[in-house]
Amino acid sequence: MSTSIADLNSRFQIRGAAKVVEGNGGLPKIQITTPNALGEIYLHGAHVTSWKPAGEEQVLFLSPHSLYEEGKAIRGGVPICFPWFGAKADDPKAPSHGFVRTKSWQLESIGQSGEEIILSTASDDNTRALWPHDFRLEYRVVFGTELLMELTMTNTGSSALRFEEALHAYYSVGDAAKVSVSGLDGVRYLDKTDSMHEKSQTGDVTITSETDRVYLHTAHAIELYDPVLRRRIAIEKEDSRNTVVWNPWIEKARAMGDLGEDEWKSMLCIESANVGDTAVELAPGEQHMMTARARVGDISRDSVK
């Protein structure tokens, strides 16, 4: 692995700003250190595991119980779900949330400032065994005063295809039972904890039990209000028609081997997604790009900066 890391640094390192280092489990990760932010992204799954804007605390939750192994997803940060979300409808033995979050991605470039990272992955024999389509994914992440994530999917095959996708962001919170999410009042959602029954959100979203909801036809910005950490996180997105809100709560957290028993209190997932009825259809040669961005502000201000 050290030779690979040395080779990557000889090609891509931006001295004083971005370099490839050995991460947990010996997996290579890109470490970003710029005046605007500190950040980390693993080649394993193109997985963002850290974003700390200048003057702010860590924004993303990452479990110390996470596994860093080939074939395993990292618990926390921002996993990429593709080409299906949750269990695969016609194959319950297939990996949950697809296969790219456990796939090794290629480093394509690091921007001159060190803030912009571009990674890619594509179909191969292993992916075709699970999903018989040809594709290329490119992931552009900018670690600055805001965290920008752009996932571009290209259908490189000769037939049309349909896929689901999600940027499954875990946000670090002071106490999940005390946070609220605004911007979804009146929005219809599918409640995955209640047999996918469709319901309507009333007021802000609060966490009082296991929460797993797919909000439908969402396009506008939402805001995570955290009175314990005294901050707001604004989340905006483009070409994403679903917002998923998830927290495992007490019993489910106890049953998860890569999450501490009480860590449900320290996280809330807010995901930009296209799933279910809003899965994306692409003709041969077509592209689709989904964008998500997060910004942090103090709760003493009327809005995030």
C-alpha cells in the first residue's frame, strides 16, 4: 500500500494542502489542510469521513466502531448509495445500498488549492454480476467554507437503465433527541418504520424514536438546528427529488456491530437522494448529476453564513 500511496502523491500531492496518507485499516485516504477547511476522503467508497470548516467544530459523525475493510462500508461520514437504495428488490443477498460504497475508486485529480478532489469508478465484471449495466461515476468534492458534493452518472452502455442514488450524510449532533430539521413542513413522506405508509410532515422534524423517512418531491433547502452544539447546518441540493432522514434510535443502534450503543445520540442522517418512484432513468450516453452542499452557522444568527 505504501508504494501505491507514494505513487499517488508523486502525481497528485499539493504540498501543504492535500496529500494521500494511510488511513484506518491501511486504506488510502486524501487529507486536506487548507485555510478554509480540514477534510478527509477515502478511496474506499469515495467516502468523505471528515469536514471541519475553519473556526468550526467537526460537522460529520464518524463511529470509532466503524470497520475499515475491503467489502465493508465505513459507518459515518458520507457513504454513496448506488445503484440501489436499501435492500435490492430482486436479490436480498445483494449488498445493502449497492456496491460503490465498498468499491475502491480512482483518484482523478486534486485542484491547485487542495480543496477540490475528483474520484471516479466504473462498471466491471464484479458490478455486472450484481447489476447488468455499464456506467461511469465521477465524484467531485470541494472541502471549503461549504462542503460541496457532485455525483455524476454516465450510462456508458448500449441500453437504457434505471438507478437509485443517495449521498448518505451523517451529521454530528450534540443530542439527536434535541435537534430539529426545518423546511419539510407539509411534505409527504414514506415511513420505513411503518411498512412504508405515506404520511405528511407537520412542523419541524424531531427525533423521538427510530426514524427512517423518505420525503417526497423535495427540492428546497432545509436546516438542521442543534441547540446543544449551538449551530445550524443548511443543506441545499440540485437534481435530487428525495430527502431521507434517518436515526436508528436505541434498540437498532444496540443491534449494529459497527455503531456504539449510545452513538445514535450523536448523529442524524440527512440524505440527498433519488429513490423509489423518483429513481433516475438514463438512455445510452446520457448523464445525470446530483449535487448536495452543506454550510454551517451559529444559532445566534438569523441564518447560516
